[in-house]
Amino acid sequence: MNDLNHALTVQLGPRAIIAVQNPIRLSERSEPQPDLAVLLPRSDSYRRSHPGPADVLFLIEVSDTTVEVDKDVKLPLYARPGIRDVWLADLVAQRVEVHRDPSPNDYRSIRYAVRGDTISPLAFPDVTLRVGDILGEEET
């Protein structure tokens, strides 16, 4: 995750705030903590209140033993309020699932990317991230 955080910080600069495992307020009763959230810049850096769906540029969830919970519970939670771009780094399958086009229940578009591929967030088409940086060190 450190490689990814560094790559995002370098490429995004002041255009976004990167939050690691901080809550996103989706409703009065729902504040999941994505592994990484890329947020609209705000002068208080979200110290006064948690970001909401309108503040989210894209999210990344990193899953090993929690893949099914992330797919069945968290992704629909992000889709309902319209978060446009959510990436699920599946460490077991060694791929990143790019979920886009939210609907009231889930995402209508899923793209799979593997090591050697690159991904660009919808909000920043000029930013290119290597799938290997998202997945971390390759196991030998």
C-alpha cells in the first residue's frame, strides 16, 4: 500500500487528498472505512467532518480474506449513493477489479486488471497506476 500511496501522492499533488482507512459517511448509519480514498481537496482536510459520497473521487479496497464481504456488502454500499469509481484489489486472485457505473444495488461495469496492466481513475485520466503497485509485492 505504501507504493500505491506514494504513486498517488506524486501524480495527484494538490488535486486530491488521500485518506488511508478513514471513514466515509454514506448515511446516518453507514460509515465504512475503505483502505484508500481519494477525495476532493478541502481546506480542513476533512478534520471537521468525514467526507461524503460527493467528496469521493475514487476508492480502493484491498482484500485477501474479506473478498466476499467486500463484494457483497461494501461495494453495494458504495454504489447506492453513486460513488463512480471503486477498485477492489483481490490479493488472492492477484487482480484488481475496477467497478464503475453505479446503480441502486451494485456496479454495472466491472473490468479486471492484472499485473503488467495499468489503470487510470475516471476523475484523473492523466494518472496511470500500475496494478503491481496496487497489489503490492509479488509472492514467490
